Amino acid sequence: MPTIYDYEPIVGKDVINELELLASKLTNVSVQHINSTSVGGGVAEILMRMVPLLKELGINTSWDVIKGGEKFFEVTKKMHNALHGQKVSFSQDEIDLFIQTNEMNSREMDLRGDIMFIHDPQPIGLVSKRELIGHKWIWRCHIDFSHPDPFTWDFLKKYIEKYDVSVFSAPAFARDLKIPQVLISPSIDPLSDKNKDLPKEVIDSVLDRFKIDKNRPIVTQISRFDYLKDPKGVIQVFQKVRKYIDCQLVLAGGGATDDPEGAKVFAEVQEIAANDPDIFLLLLPPGSDIEINALQRASSVVLQKSLREGFGLTVAEALWKSKPVIASAVGGIPLQIANKYSGLLTHTIEGTAFALKQLLQNPAYGLKLGANGKEHIRKNFLITRHLRDYMLLFLSLEHKGDDVVFL
């Protein structure tokens, strides 16, 4: 595991010094992160890297996961889809199950942090314990809140407004709330297995294992198999482009324990891609970071054709590897891509196919976009910036009401 000083060659000594200064003001504060899964998805991935670094900086930080049965996660998946704008209806039994599961977790979990940091809707109801135990409470939303279903939003809003502060990933997700809202974008870890430099022989060995031809252009989307990541749309884009350019498509991703739809989506995509030797569907197990890294680095172009997106860390990952990226202009993706400068933003299948043909036919343009994209990520979306933002948020809660905090 990298230490905080291993990031100095990437971000500079001043950044590391500032992190140490901020952490020195938080040595007497404990922070407890709680989410719904320890494996799969961007939240778990970020916490896996962030919690050890906060500990190294001297902040008493822990990470716990709620318990829930299959039916509970089916309900929270429906909530996830509803918050992304899908029309979803809930039975009273489903609402009761959500409330009861949160109440059970609030009774059984050791809610011990001076700052309780709750991630996403699944554990949002833990805040009901606040009146009894006190503490400062943060609710962190990692999903696209730009067009939430009104019923689902009204239901969750009653919980959100019990927190001290809410945190969103992009300005478009801000809502009408009685509590303060903070914008903190997610980040990638440049030294993780998923993002560190890889020798050519490692990249080639991964391609060989999956029988991908390294001598023909490779188009890749790395995502969970989720309707909102639009894997079917990606295949349509590929099929349009392949009429003119000989290329291959890789759709690769894993699952998450709190996402019961993944297997169904994968089966549907398998059916569509059946018998096409140029489409590679890779259902990767947890811990496949080297494989994902290699696939992105081997790609000619990386896609992220999401229909809704909280942030889209796979965009930042690909840009960090200097890859030309074509992505949907949704959620937090436009924060990462300035169109025609650090990548290409699209809105339709036809537009994505046009952009893909353009980049495959003009590799020099893709190289320029990739170089600009990497520098944009270095300045704005690395884990060191994320650590700084979180520590400033913690300090603001510890000095609530102060106009100025002297460091």
C-alpha cells in the first residue's frame, strides 16, 4: 500500500505538506465511514484507498458496512434507479423493509465516530440514532441526482435534512434542502493497481489470456453490467463503426454485492453479442484491477456511454492513462471532459459512433485529447485533492459557526 509520501512526485511537496497540516488539526477526531458494500463499485474502491491514508495522516478513521438481505438490496436498487430518473413504484412492504433494515442496523452497529460519514441511500436511515447518540453527521451522495423520481426524493429528503451537511459530486445534483450542501468530486488513486504504470509484457499477457488481438484497434468500456451504463447501446455503436473500420469491442466489469440486477443485464448482453468473435464480454471477479488497468492501456479508445452517471470514475481512470475518451454528457462526466479538449462528449448512439470513427481514423487527435485529459485529472481528480476536501469538511464541522478557522 503506498504511503502519503509516495504521491509527492506526482502532486508536489506543497500538496503533501498541506495534507499534513490539515490532519494535524484533526488528531482528536474520529471518523466512521458507513456504506452498503465492501466490494464492487466506486464507493468501496475509494474508501479502500482513502481510509488507510487518513489513518497514516493521524486521523482515527474506520469503515463499516451495513447488513441487508437480498430483498433489501432489491429495494435499494429500485431506489437507485428511481433517483436516476426511472419511473419506479414502491409497495408499502418495500418501504417498511427499507425502514426496518435501517432500524436493525442502527441498533446492532457500533456508531462510534465523532463524525458519522454515511454514503448513499442504503444506510441513510442510520441518522435516526442521532438524537440519542449525538455526533456530527455527513450524508454523501455518489449518484446522479439531477432528475430524481419525486416520490423517492421526498422519502429520502426527510432523512437527509436530519444530517449536518450533504455532499454531492456535481453542481447539477444540488437540491432544495434545509441543510448545507457541499460539492466534492470523487477521485482516483494514481498508485493503485488499477492506475499505476504497467510493463508492456503485463498488458500483452492480459490480452493473450482473453484472446484479444493486440494488432487491431480495441474499443473498451469498463463498467458494471448495469442498464444505466447502456452496454446494449455500446454494442450498437460498435456495430455501426465496424462497417467502416476493422476493430474489436471489450465490455468488461464486475458486480457489486448491493446490485442484484447485474447477472440479468450480463445475460441479456451475452444474448445480443452471441456469435460475434469481435465482441469480448468479460465478467471480472473482485480484485481484477491489473486486468482492468491493462485493458484500458491497450485500448485505442475508451467509451463511457452511461445514460445516468454519478461521476464515472472509469473516465478519470482512462484519462489518467492518456487515452482518448468518448463519454455521455451526463452526471459528473462533463466535470472530467472539456469537449474536444480533453475528450469527446456525446448524447446519442449516432453521435457516439461518429466520434468513435473520428478517433479511430485520426489517432494523432486522440493522442492530443489523451495528453490534455491526463493533466486535467492530475490537477483535479487525484486522491490527494479528495483527502484535502474531506479534511476541510471535517474541520468545518468541528468549527461550526466560526467564520474563520485559523490553521
